[in-house]
Amino acid sequence: MSKSFLHLGGSLANLNTPSPAASKLFFLLPFLESWRKIEPVWFRRGMANLAYALPWPALRTFKNAVDTMHPVCAQVFYDKKAAFDEGGIAALANSASGGRDLTTLLSGFS
């Protein structure tokens, strides 16, 4: 397990992978991209919290998985962005992933 996930504590033990839940939401997934553009943000969050009010266990499982993974993924992204701003691609190559991750690959094209 990666060191970046250790700060989540016991929440990873209770986390199911989002793939089985997402497969039960297959008809809803194409709309998730358009929901990202809904303003204001508080309204979008309110819509997402409806997952707890609906009798749909797969939706709650998917939301719990996303809520658990998002802060970690965002922190990894911002750390990589800060390293890139400080030292460019060479700094990312010296990171823990050795420059062999998606963030480093996409940063090289800009």
C-alpha cells in the first residue's frame, strides 16, 4: 500500500472498489461528466448527497468510494504540480514514481 494512503486510517479497510458499484450504475455514468459543469457548487454537492436518501446501495457505495479517494488523488496531483513548477520534468523524474506515472506523462505534453 502506498504511503499516501496511510493517512486514511481504517477507512481503506471498509472501502469497496468502485468498479462493481459503477457497473451497476452503467446507465448513469455518461451523465456524470455533464454534472461537473452544474453551478453553483453547493447545488451539485446537494445532488450528490441524494445518494444517501435513495434506496440504491450501489450508488451509496460508489459515492463513499469517490469521497474516500478524491482527497488523496487531489493531494497527489497538487504535489506533482508543485514539483513540476519548481523543477520541471526532471523534478518529476526524481519523484517516488520515477517519472513513470500518468501525471508526469501528461505534464510533458504541455
